[in-house]
Amino acid sequence: MIKVMRRLCRILLLLAAVPLLHGCWDNKDINHRSLPLVMGIAKQQDKYRIYLQIPSSDPQNPQMKVVAESGRTVTEAVDRISMNMESQVDLLHLKVILVEKHFAQEGMADIIEGFIRARDISPKAKLVICNESLERFFENMKTAIAGNQTILCDFFDKNAGWNPSIAQTHIWETFRSIHSYTRDVIAPIIQTGKDTIIENVGSAIIKNGKMVDRINPNETLLYYAFKGASTQGKIEVLDHASVLIVNNTVSHHGKIVNSKPLLRSTIRLKVSVLETRGDPTMASIRQELEEIEAKRFAKLFKKMQLKEADILGVGQYFRTDLSRSELSHWRSVYLPKAELQLTIKAIIQNNGNLKTTGM
Amino acid sequence: MPLLHELKLRFASDDDIFFQPDHILHIPVVFIGLTSLLDLIQTKERLTKDAFAKQGLAADDAGLLRQLGESIDTGDLRSAVTSLLSGKMIVFHKPSETFIAVEAASKPLTRSVEEPSDESVIHGPRSAFNEDIDTNLGMVKRQLNSDKLAVKSYAVGANSRTRINLLYLENQVEPALLTAIIGRFESNKELDVCNLQQLSRMLGLPSWAAISPYIRTELPQDTVHYLMRGKAVLLLDRFPCALVLPNDLWSMLAVQNDLNYPRLFTLSFRLLRLAGVLCHILAPGLYVAVVSVNPEILRIEMALTVAQSRLGVPYPALVETLILLFVLEMVMEASVRLPKSIGPTITMVGGIILGQAVVSAKLVSNLLIIILAAATIANFTISGFVNSISIRLFKYVILLLAAFYGILGLLSGMVLVCAYVSSVTTFGIPYAQLARKSRG
């Protein structure tokens, strides 16, 4: 019995040490945390202005809360917000990082690195450029939405509002592009719309964390076609028809010819006809589709070469052919003289519920 | 007549005993027995018939009486007392100073074979063990028609003698297990066995283990199955369960009656029980971990809903969970204890208190009610009440760790529980051993 008591005492002593040793007495319950979904970042002189959109968990008052604060660093501004709020700001749920256009053009490599370094911001948050001043954007948002608090996240969510005409870039991809010789990214540009709450106005080409140019939504769709992810995208074929991409496969093959990079790419699109105007044959729709895509692609590629920003990641296919020091000049030396031999093969998989003659 | 006198002295404080002068045929005798254990009239009738049939076989009266039962030496008080206590009657023939213990018609002190009360069976054999050890043994033998079934009988205890039967299949049982059990029985014969803790002490099993060393079953069907899997079965007198040694993890998930269904259903029943075990162990911990330590793993919509449901709840998640778990455990314990007629009342009161009032009083969040209700229901999918108690206990370890370390704590809690479960052995046979080398 004494042995048992002694053992029991020992166990109790050990258990008593647990609350002291676990080091987590500052755990806060979920209802005492604010979970901002969107962080807006603008730069005013040399200070950051940070906006946080915090959904309210009060069912009686489902108003979206937007709080703003300035600071020399992002953390300082967030800290100030946290200080003035009734609950602790927890950035773990941050889904979208909205950057004002001017700041994006100035270059945002610093904050991207900061986000990756900080443990509490998910690298999976999406980078979005805002075409207007954030003050106005959030003001418009606030008046526009009452119930739906996750609208900005839904807009970019693959399972909700996203389609391949909207670019989608995560923080970690942007960070990777800053440190990679052969890859740049695009980020969506949005503004408040007239009828819808948000409007997609194209994508920004981001090179080394700096916005250098923009492309339109059609070109964004091409970008995803080149990546093999344009399924569900819709293409207008001249004046004759519009088609829906139902399947998209790609193959790329790169080699250096006369110290000039040559990339042979084949994009296979399986499409389904949605609408026709007049009475075009299937063959003509297919031919026009292939031509128009090739033309748009050539234009996109030219733009890329001009800005020396490799958003398609063409350089990836030459990493084995070039040395490390040669690769470091990929953007400035090799990309401008690169040649792309693109074949687009379209297959009209079906023409909907109606029969069209002249396959 | 020293023995008669000694018996009178021995039972001086027990008015239950009778010394009744009477005759068998023409022989004058004294019947000695315990009124509460035997039916005197029937016994007398039987004895007379028996004596009449054997009349010609013996030369004298004493010889005839000896034919009726076992004679007891005049000096052997101990065996006389044992005979009386086990329900036999002693016939005393004064002229020859002979004491004879005869089998008596016993009073019906045992209920008849009934349906199991703690283990329901759907569409399967329905008779369950009762308190009478001989009935139980008979039921096992009925179920298992084999000449390999060995039965060893022991009577243990210094103050109160308890009959214990040890059953095993000769060609299946683990020899080491058998020698260990028999050895313990032989060396600890003097220990009283009135409950299972005492039995554990007698068998030298750890008394603080969180997992019971026995599987308890009241179904002969299950008992036979365990026998065929090489386990040893103990039947205790006055104990309506068979105790199967050693326990194993599989008994938590498998019920014998599963095998009376098509394979697919058997498999899905067992998977369901596994899911039940995991749900019961993990659900409360997961709630606490997700709500107070790692809210980032929730989808944002879910996070908002959870935050909404906790709005205005005064306690941290751990305290909230512990309070409600405490109430739930009390309801469970109370409904075991309550008479069947009041049972539904407590269910209703418990349901209203837990389901409605606690939430509208904002003492706990309604999400927690759902989670704990699911976990409690999951607990009852586990086969065997004793197994479900072990799981109920493990839940708290995981809950505490989850409250401190979140998801990481949940995981390390699982590792801890798995490590403990793997460390448990009974007579050298691991609890977590699922497959056994087949013998013969």
C-alpha cells in the first residue's frame, strides 16, 4: 500500500508540473481571436498603410470590419491594430494580400520576404494587385456587401469563383520568382466593379517582385493554356462562335540551337461549341480557333521578351542546357532571342445538343 | 457421538440447520441439513425410493445407508461442514455411528437460462450464462461438442470457498499460459475470491492496469470462439460471465455474432467500430485543439461558425469540455445504477439539460454538445463494456495533451496510448497481438 501511495505521489507530482512546463498558457480561444481574411498594403511616403478586413463572428451584426493603421514595417502596423482591438489579431487565416498598384510598381520584394520569414502568415495566401486606391476599394466593398464576409477569398477560390481568366498566384510562388533566374509570375489586378462587387481587369507581370507590365484576361487564359490548366475557360472565335475548353494538355521540348533557345510546344485543346453566329462549319471554327490562339500567343510572347520577364517559365526547359552563370543572364540575354515554335491543336469534342454539319 | 455434537456446536449460531429424527424404510436415522439450501420433502422421497431399490444389496442397515451416499469419517468435521454448506444432506445412523452425505434436492436459488442483459445479440444464439457454474459449464459443452475440451475444477478460498472451473482446448491452448494459470491456482489456493480484483491478485495480474486482463462475455457462443482461438476460460461460481484470458485488442472490435452475417457486413461492422474508437478518443481533443491552439487548420467558413458558436461562452475550451464530459459521465454512471423504471426519466432530464438549457444559458457552445454527443455514442459501438471503459479513460489523456499542444498534442497522445496498449501483456502474451501462430 505504501508503495502504491508513493508511486501515486510521484505521478501526481509529475502531473502538477505539466501546467508549468507546457509553455502554452497564452493559448487564446478562437472567439478571442480576430481572423483577418484580407490584408491590404499601400505605401505612403516611406510608411506602409495596412488594411485588415476582419469578418465579424456576431450573427446579429454580420458587418465586415476594415481597420487600417500605418507603420514603418508591416508588423508594426499590425501590432498597432492588435493593440487597439478587443481581441488578438491572428494572421494565420490570411487568404488574400491586396497590394496597391503604385506600391507593386515600386517593388514589393521586401514584404514578400517578410511574409515568408514570418511564421504566422501562410505562404499559401494569394497575391492580388488593386487597380485603385485601397481606401476607396475597401470603402466600396463595405457598402456593397452585407452578409457574405468571405467574398474576396471566394473570388479566387478554385472551388468557388475562380476561372482561368483570373490569375492566381501564391505568396510562395512570388517569393520563388524573386530568387529564380528562369521564372516570373503574374498576379491578378482587380477593382470594384459597377455591377459585380469585384472586377478582374487583367493580370500584372511581376518580375523580381516588381510589376512591370500588364496583360488582359484573354492573355491570362492563354497563360493557363500553356500551363495546361485552362479547362472551363471560354474562348470567342472571331465573330463566328464561342467555345468552352473541356480538356487541355501540353507538351514542351526545349533545346539550344546556335546558342539560341528554341522551344517547341504543342497545346492540345479539346473544346465544346457553346454558341455560333451564322452558319460556320466545324472545320472553320477549329481552324479559326487555332489561328487566333497562335496569334494571341505570339503577341504575349513578344511582350514577355520585351519586358524580359519570363512569366511562362520558358527558361525552365533550358536549365539542363545552360550553366548556372549562363542561367543568371537568362532574362536579359537568352529570353529576348528565344524562339517559340507553337502548335495549337484543337479538337472539337462535341457541339452541344445540336448537330452542326461539316465536321 | 463426538461428530454430531461437534456439528451442533459448529452451527450453534446458525438456526438454519435442522436435526430431524426420521426413518428411511424401517431404519431410524437423523437428517442433518440446511433448510435454505435443500428441499427436505423431495430429498426424503428420493432417498426412500433409492433405499427401496437397493434393499437386497446390503447385509445390514448401515451397509444399506452407505449405498445411498458417501460416508464421512466420524472425526472429519471439516468435510461434514463442507458437505452441508454445499447443499448436501447428512444422514446419521445412531446404532452404527455412521454419517453419510447424500445428494439433496436443492431449492431453486438460480434463475433459469435467460437472454443476455449486457450484450444484446441480434439474430444470433440468445442464451446467456447465469450464476450457476454447472449450468454455465453445461452451456459451453452444449456449444462445443469436442473431446478436446478440458475442464479443471478448483475450490479456492480460506473463509469462503468458491468454485472455479478452468476450461481450455487441449490442442489449441498456449502451454505456457496454461502452466502459468494452473501454477497460480495451486500456489494461491488459500486466497478468497469474491470479486475480480481478488481473482487478479490470485492470478498475479497487475491491479493498476488501465486495460482489463480478461475479456468478459456472457455468451456461450463467444466463449467457445475464444476457446478455439487458444485462450483459457475461467468460470466462477455465482458469476454470470465467462472470463477469458488473455484479453486482446481484437476483442474490442470483433463480436462473434458478426460472423453470422455476410463477409461484407462483417467487415463494415468492424470498420465502424474502429471508427467509433477513433471518434471517441479523438473528437473531444480535436475540438479543444482546433478551438484554442490551432484554429488555422479550419477552413475559414468553419472557423467563423465555430467562433460564432463560442460567442459569450465564459470558459476556455478545455474547462468547457471537462465540465460537459463530467456531466455526461455522471449521466452514464447514473443510468447504470438506476432501476429500469426510472431510466427513461434520467435520459429525458439529461437530454433536456444537456441539449437545450446548457446551450441557451451560454455555458457551453452548441458545437461542443454535438461533438460530445457523437463521441459518447461512438463509445457504445465498442464491443465489451470493460473495453469501452478503457477507451473512456484514454480520451482524457489525449484531451489534456491536445489542450496544451494542439494537434501536435493530439498526435503525441495517440502515440502514448498506442505505446501503452502495446506494452500491456498478460502471462507474457501481448495485448496488441492480433495474429497467433496456429497450433494443430
